[in-house]
Amino acid sequence: MGGPFAAPVGFASAQICNVYGFNAMGSAANGNPIDGRGQIIGVVLWDSDQYLKSDISKFLNTYSYLKGMNGLTAKTPCTVSTTIHATPCFQVAYATGTKPPAMNQNTMGEASLDAEWAHVTAEGADILFVEAAGDTGRQLLAGVDKAVSMGATVVSMSWDQTGISAADNTHFDVPTTGFVSGSGDFGCPDNSGRSTRQVPPTSCR
């Protein structure tokens, strides 16, 4: 992360959009494309990635047909909002209000992946990247709460974490917000020995 940048490999963003039909969603009643406009995608991960904004900028430059984003440089500050605007916003927030410690290299890759492809699938949406103070269940749920408090209409939780119980479903009882959870690196249920519960606990259904 942070450079030098290698040439991209694998599927381009346009290919993924074609396969999943994200570029064929049609238009809303007001005539605007259905592309996430007026929505805030909250992405919750742990620790702080100093290269995240530069990685996203490189991604957008590589696939220059993608819509640009404000908030990636000091010259384009912005605050996420459900108000529809011409250029979507990217904002980083800290779950506890204090910047957490630096991410390791593996988590940096996850951070960039989650943010970049959230933008590919919903180009018009604002993205709120919430950095939790650590990777325990309590810390990550604090990140979820932060995203909700800042208006996230969808929260992405691409983590496989122990220590989450059915009682924690209260964090997801938010009528105005949808929650998307990973099923773990080894499927759902995760029989790898690393974790036996995913978030939310009903994600295997």
C-alpha cells in the first residue's frame, strides 16, 4: 500500500458491474440513475490506514471512467450527507473520536478493497469509512454505532469476529439502515477454528 503501484490484475470494475448488473439498474422517478445517490455507505474496519485515500485516488485514476470523489485530498474536503450532490464524498471517521493505531499491511488491503468496490457498485453514494479502535467485538460494534449516528443508510462489516452474541443484535435494530456482513474467510458457518460466529449472528440464513 502507498506505492509503488503495480499494474492492476484480475477483473476491471466495468466487468464486475456488467456481471452483476449494477450498470443496468435504470432510473429513479426523478430521472436520476439508480447509482446510490442520496445514500451513505458506512464501511467499518479496525485501526487507521494512512494510505487509504491515496489508494482510492490511484484506483479512480486507473479506472478513469468511474465517478470521482471529494474528500480524497486536502483541496476537496467534504462531509457525508444523504443530500444528493454531483460529486460523492469520501470521509474517514474515528469510532471513539480518537485516531486509532496504524493498520497492518493485510488490513490495509482489506480497507482499500472495501472502499473501492463499494464505490464501484454504488458510484453516486457517499462513503463513510469508520476506523474502530481495535478488532474486538465491542470495538467493532462501536464503529457500527458511529456509522449509524453519522447517517449511514448501509453499513458494510467485512470482518469475521468472535465475541459477538445474539444480544448484540440491538446494534442492528435500526429501521433506516441496512447491514451487510461477511460470512467469514472460510464460509458460513466458519469451521476453520478461527471463529464460530459471524456478525450479525443470523448471517448464515
